[in-house]
Amino acid sequence: MTTLHVTEADGAGVLVEGETVKALGSYEELAAAHPQARVRRWPGILTPGLLNPYGPEILEHTYHPDPREADTYGTVPIGGERAREIFRADPSRLGASARRGVQRLFAHGTVALAGELRAKPVLEVAQRSGLVFGGRPDRLPGPVSLSPKPMVLLPGLTVGGPARFAVFDVADRADLVAKGASTCVATVVGGRLVYRGR
């Protein structure tokens, strides 16, 4: 199926076919050339997506509670010694926590991770999700976060390249930096819509 993703703030359009970017341009030119394409309209701007340098810290060293565990663990991610205790008590929780962690990453426009994942269940979850792996900077920018600063955007989309990008409900990139990655409204990985905010 061919899908045309269009954003309001910047007027950008990306035509996706399967896992690949088929064309880039404005809505008008892409819709005219591909009238059969399904159209998805988003507020904000289209970006190539973010790289989060804290892959191991977010997926291996943080417990992401299942909503059904809210009475016991709450709803926010748990780090530090408490997370280690949870994983020691039941190592099978690691893979399920990583799946929920990947969903949190997608909800923040992350399409790539840096840092070496060493736990086999976590690595398998990350690979199956379609996240790509990038180099980790020698010096990490600050505290572990789903919206790290400074933000690291991937290189621009190219025709024939992978359909991997994120849409943020902001006016421009400066607004994205000011408001953070929680403004993500859509993330596409491998041509699939893996997160939709609204």
C-alpha cells in the first residue's frame, strides 16, 4: 500500500511504499502524481526522527511497568536499584519491560538508539521493533531521558531510502528543541506507523 504523509506546519510530504520512501515533495505535487495513495495528515513538522543515546539505560536498566501493575509499581519508568531488584526477582520481566520501553521511545519520535544492548531479550526486542543502531557519543549530553538534550536528528530522508521518520506537533525545529520530543504525534519505522499520538 502507498501512503502519503503530509504535515501542516512545514507542508512537507513523504510518499511511502512498503518500507521505502518513494517520493518527497509538497502535498499538491505528490497527491497529483499519486492519486491512489492513502493520505495521512499530521499537525506540525516532519523530521527524519531522533537518535536516543541512552539505549541500554532506557531498555536494560529501567523497568517500564505494565499498566496492569499500576497499583504495585505505578505508571512511570523505574530506574536504579529498584529496577535491578525487579529484574533480579523475575528475569522474564526484562523482555516485556523492553517492549514497553520501545513504545515509549516511539512515542518520543525515536527511530534509532545508541549504546550496546547486552541482554539478549532486550536486543531481540529492539531488533524486531525496527529501531536502528547508531554510534554513541564519547560524552553523553546529560541525564537519561526519553527526550534528551541536545536532540540528535538523523540525516534527512531520501528517495529510495528507508521509510523511517517522526512527526512533531510544533511550528519548526527551534520549537521542537524548546518543547521537546514529547510533542511527537507519529512515528514511522520500516514504513509502518508504530506510534500515533492522536
